[in-house]
Amino acid sequence: MTSADGNTRPSVVQGAKLALKAVATHVDKTTVTVTGQAAFTSKDAGVATVDGGTLTAVKAGSARITATYDGVTSPDLTVTVNAHAA
């Protein structure tokens, strides 16, 4: 799982949204984008929430996001949420 632009260590400013992308790798090593079929979950909803494939940054910190597709859950994607500039 990555941000939609392929970033594996994304960061976003508090209050902003970030598109996510999920790609499944099959046994034969072929890959397919499954963003629309995956269930995304934030393990740190106080920092960032996820609705569909869109993350919303709530407050500064780190949020661990997973995607589940066809019974398989991805490793955590850590998204850094930065506070608004003063």
C-alpha cells in the first residue's frame, strides 16, 4: 500500500486529504490495483481517519494505515501528519 502517487513514506498537513492506493500481488507475481475493493483502516484514528481510499489528517503525529483485500491485510503504511505552519 502507498499513497496514490506511489510514496511509501507519505506526509500530509493537518486538515488535508491524501489519496491511498492498494495493489495486490498474486501467487504468479502479477499485480493488480485493488484500491476500490480494499477496506482501509486507520490504527490511529485520532491522528488520521480513512474513508474508502481517502485519508483525512486530523492532528499532528503518525498514523498506521492498513488495507485488507480478499482476506489479506497489508503491512502498515505510516503516514506522518504535520501541524499547520504558525
